[in-house]
Amino acid sequence: MFKAVLFDMDGVIVDTEPLHRKAHFQTFQDLNIQVSDKFYNSLIGQTTFSICQTVVEHFKLPLSPYTVMDIKRDHYKALFDTSKSLTLMDGVLDLIKDYHANGLQLVVASSSTMENINLIFNRFNLNPYFKGKVSGAELEASKPHPEIFMKAADVAGHAIEDCFVIEDSSNGIIAAKEAKAFCVAFKGPHSLAQDYSRADRVVESFSDIKFNNLKQLFSLI
């Protein structure tokens, strides 16, 4: 049986994907560039810096990726501070409490900055349930590189084979599988045009992966 769960955050724990998307496209508008939905969707799951770096290189912008990142973060912070509709994903708090009550170690492994992770965790009082947090923004490589999940397993205190990942993006799923972790893909309402083919399981409701369902769902003994 698994001993730890490594959660992605944006699009899995909290419904921030629309805010990130809007902040990015406000940034693109500021930069006077046309970014297609297909191109943007291919970047979902990566760190803000990695996305900005790709955009700068693709559009040959005469700007540093750090400058573009700062513009995006200013837009995101304004949206975050004023959003009254920001919510946890439906059913995820019950799932988190269920796992925690049954002794699973929980670690968040997000491409967001630690500042943004803490904003979410403080806003929704999630800290008591999680053993630790890993920010991809503090690592050398971004998803789809597996570094973030290998680090999260270390924080959980278990081998990666004893952990499973919950992800909603193509890049996150690739990172999980490259780390040799079992991966559940959550097909959420804003998981647009993502590839779930490498995931071990695909679910649309967190009730499907409650603790009592894990053995049957994952065919474990």
C-alpha cells in the first residue's frame, strides 16, 4: 500500500488555473504578442519562469524572462487579491482529510513559487494536513523534469515507489512517470487539451480515489 501522496496544486488542490491563464494573457497583451491557446496549453504545469523563457525565445522578445515573469506575477497577484470566486477543487478537502486521517504522508509538489503556495495554504488552512511543500520555482529543472517529485518523495520520507502523484497537466504527468511514480491524472474542469495517456489512472472525481478505494483502484495487495 502507498505511504505518501504527492499533490500538484494548481488545478488539483485549488482552482487557480483560470487566474494564471488570465494573468499570462494579460502579460501577452502587454507585450503585444499573439499566443494561441494550443501553444499556451502545451506549457501548463511548468514554472512561470520556464513559461516566460519559452515565450521570450519563441517570439524573440528583446526582454529578459525575469522581466516578463515580473509582469505576469503582478497581474496574478492583483487577480488573486481581488478574486472572490477562488475555491478549492470540488471534493479535494475531503480527500486531503481522508488521506491524513488514514496515516498517509501528504506533500505538495507545485510549479508555483513558495510564496504562492503559502498564499493558498494559508487562505484555505491546509498546513495542518501536509508534511511539506516543494516549489518547482526553487529547483533547477521544471516539469516535465522529474526532479520535483523526487524531491517531494524525500520530503515525505519514503521511496518514490511508495508514493503516488495526483496531477492534472501533461507536463506534470510526464514528470511523475519519469520519476518512476504511480500517477493519477485528475481531469478537472480547467485541464484543457492535456494528454493523460501516460497516467496510470484517470479520474474526474476525487471520490474515486478515497482511501478505502485505493487498494481496488490500484490493484494493490
